[in-house]
Amino acid sequence: MTPTPLTTARIPGTARRAGRPGAALTVIAACQLMVVLDATIVNIALPHIQTALSFSTTDLSWVVSAYTLTFGGLLLLGGRAGDILGRRRVFLAGILLFTLASLLGGLAQEPWQLLAARALQGVGGAIASPTSLALITTTFPEGPERNRAFGVFAAVSAGGGAIGLLAGGMLTEWLDWRWVLFVNVPIGVLIAVLTPLYISESERHPGRFDFAGAITSTTGMAALVYGFIRASEEGWRDVLALGSFAAAVVLLALFAHLESRAAEPITPLRMFAERNRAGTYLIMLSLAAAMFGMFFFIVQFVQNVLGYSPIRSGLAFLPVTAVIIIAAGLSQRLLPRFGPKPFMVTGAALTGTGLIWLTLLDTGSSYLSGVLGPMLLFGLGMGLNFVTLTLTAVSGIAPHEAGAASGLLNASQQVGGALGLSILVTVFGTAARGETERQLPDFLGEASTAEQEVFEKTGMMPGPAGHEVLTEGISTAFVAGAGMAAVALLTAVLVIRVRTGDLEALGGKTTTAGPAGPADPAAAG
């Protein structure tokens, strides 16, 4: 009788080419790069998107906010889905959804189509991004190998913003603005093909989905943002604006009620009970609010007023990205010695100073005289805060809750950015409307027929008069941005009371704890 040869059965869910950690890390890092890159690559293309699809400047902010609201609002739900359903499965679903949304966005012919695609991109990003970080913990053993993987992940997160600025400029100038979205399609398809080959499925953990909390929080914030943007265009007595504010109050109150009673809430309200953690979330929300607005409006200024090309615009932002990365590294090394409070206070003060400087912008400002200096101050302040806020958010918390704590910080960054941008856009719209009324009689008396037709079609005056209106609106908006930085500064001074020893006990390991990961310095809208 011939003996049956021994065969090794593959365990269900095991990668078909398991045992290749370098390839697995490449797939995970590529996903993070795509999600992070998307935050800045679209920013550079905004003026071209505005022209192609006839967005007003205030409505254009939805191209940013539609993504950040769904991304931030569903981020914790995405991390929970990976734990319950299996991280590879959820990671793959997020990648495919993000890729499909990118394709639809690139094909958009109407503003609503692009905004719907951007919101869908945010959903895909919220599913894929937290799961990609969690996959590192299941793919790499604890120790030097996992630490190196986390280092690569962090480097991609930090450098992705700079890559997006350059890639957005090149794609917009050399091809078309649509390619800032189409570029995700081949990358996403390749990641989807390689994922089952190199990444094994994780063990599932029992749990519940807090859909009610995710839906009420996201729709409540969306209603609040819509109310501000609507008021910027139609005034504060507009019925739709007032209705949106009322809906936001009801939905956010319902969200708080649901979270207080949920067995497994998406946002554990106990995280806000400790003053340092609550203060950290408020600082991140306030600084992100100013940061998203700064990037949005400076892109408008350098392209529409200074006449920069998309590529030159991308290069113009590289110094601030470099300063953020350098300052973040500096704060990480010095935190154990000085503790977090000096970095929070100094960072918020520098950020606010940069924004106050930007309120002086006028049509005679150049990049060197009016933009670069305040951007560098702003970037230095933000860099000092990113690592500091992440460490403080998880300071003194149980290890099994570190993921939720850092995830809430990331959500604060995204949701705060969307809310802050809507407030700055409201201030911009009010100031621009007043400047338009002041300039209009002279414009109508001097403008050509073609220029008047442009004004009638878009509501924006072309030429020098339009530059005056845009610059007046932008400089006034930065007054509100400086106010947001002031909130962060006061919170850092009056609320934060973390001792140096509290952070030393962390050993720097919890910056990557949990599925949500650290606050992302590159994700500026």
C-alpha cells in the first residue's frame, strides 16, 4: 500500500505569499501614502476645480470639508470594523471604496458629483487608514521589527503631504485637475491585488457597531458646517442656514445622549472627563481649524492673486511642510526633559503670531514679504504640537484604551478642520461681499462687456478688482483663524497640567497605539 504524501494545508486567511514582511509593509505604507497624499494633492488643484465646475469660493470649501467630515466622523467606526470583521477584509474594502470614489470624482461634471465622490472618499479613507496601522501590529512581531515598520509608516505619513503638494502641481499643470483624483485608481487597484498575497487576515474580536453614534455625529457636524457656509452666502437670517444650525444642535445633542447609554460607544465620553485629555482635544480641534483654513486660503492667494502656476504653488508650500517635520522631531526629543506644556504654549503662540501676520496681506504682498514668513512661524508652531498632543492624549490611560484616545485626537483634527474652515469661509464671504459692494460701482463703470459677463455668471469680479475682493476676504478670515489659535493658547495655559514624569512613563510607545494612530501632521485638508 502506497503511503499518502504529507501535505501542508493553508490556514484560511493566510497570505498566499506569507513570510515576506517587506512586501507587506510596502502594501500597508502605499495605502497610507495614498490617503495622506490625497489631503494635499487636491488642495493645489482647488482654483482649477473652481473654474472648471463653477464653484464659488465659499462652496469650494466643500471639496475639502466633504472629505474631512466623513473621514473624521467615521474614523473610529473604521477601526472598530477591522477588529470585529477582520482587518485585512476591512482594509481591502476601504481601498476599493476609496479607489472607486476617486474614479467617480475624476469623472465629475457637476459640483454635486464631485462633492459626493469626495464624501465617499472620506468613507473609504476612514475604513482603510486606521486598519492599515493596526495591520502592522498583526503582521510584525513586537520589538525592533515592529518599531522599524512603525517608523516607515510615520515617515510616509509625514512625507506624504509634501509629495502631494508637488504631485498635485505637476498633475494639474501638465495634465488636468482630474488627474489628482485619477492617480489614486491605479495605485488602489495595485494595493487591492497585492493585499491577499502578502497580508494575512487578523483574528476577529466580538463587539458591536455604534452606527447610531457615527451617523448622528457625522450628520450633525455636516449640518453645522453647512449652516456656516450657507450663512456666508445668504446672510444670517437665511431660513436654510438657521434650520441647519437647529438640526446640528438636535443631532449633536442626540449623539451625546446615545454615547452616554451605548454599551460600546464609538466616542467614549469618559475620555473627556480628564482635564488634560479634554484640553488636548480642544487644542487639536482649534489648531486644525486654523490649519485647514490657512492652506485653503493661501492656495487661493498664491494662484489667483500672485499668479503662481500649480507646480510653483506646490513648491511654495514645501518650506512649511519641512518646518513642521523638523519641529515635530525636535519636540519628540525634548519632551522627556521639559514636559508637554511649554511646547503646547509656545506652539500655539507661534501659530497665532503667524496667523496675525497673515491678516496684513494685501494685493501688494509678495510671497517673500507676505506669505513665507508667517507660514514658517505657523508651521513651527504646528510641528511643536503634533507629537506633544498625541503623547498627552494617551498619557495615563489604560493600554487597551490608547487606540480610542489617539483615535479621538485624529477625529478632532479632521472634524475641527472642517468646522474651522467653514467658520473662516463664513468670515471670508461676509468680508468679500462688503468689498464687492464697495468696488462694484467703479467696476461696472470701467469693465469691458466680457468682464461684466463673467461677473454676472460667477458673481466674482475679474482682474484687479477681483484681486482686491479676494485679498480682503482672505486677510479678514485670518483674523478668525488667529482667534482659534488664541483658544488653543488659553487652553494650553489654563487647562493642561501634565507632569514630565507622566510622559516618561509612556516610553514613547503609545504614539502608535491602537488602530487610529498618531495625529497626522500632513493631513491638512
